Amino acid sequence: MTSLFRSLPASASTKPLGPETEPGSYRGGYTDNRTPGKRRGANFMDLPPELHLLISKELIYPDALSLKHTSRYFYNLVYTGFAHAEAS
């Protein structure tokens, strides 16, 4: 079975960063900055909000609640059937 965790490179590269390896540079895909030139998959937050909403609607309550509490974005997006009472 392959490991679910990526291992860090044995030593840092002494090669200066070029335009193709600068963190945050976009070249038509995602690259792993620790291993220049190696592509990595898209992450969950790269999906459009419509898909986030569709996925959240398929979750059972405990999973939806966990997702809701991961970030402000998901807190406002995920419906768990419970609404806070407004302060009057």
C-alpha cells in the first residue's frame, strides 16, 4: 500500500527559483513547489461553489457539521437544519 503522506525532499535545492518554479505561479495546472515540475492534483477548494453545495447536500449530519466548522466559507454554505436565533 502506498503512503498517504508525501515525504519531504532529503535536502533543499540550491538552485535559485526561476519563473517556472516560483511559488504561486500558474502554468496551466498545479505544481508541487517542493518538487519543481511535478504536477499535483487539484484540491477541494479549487472546485466551483456549486459543487461544494451539491457535495454538502449529500453528507449525513455529523459530516456536514464537521465540514461546516472547517472554515467561514463552509460555515455559511453548509445547511445542517439548525439556525441560530437572532438577537433582538
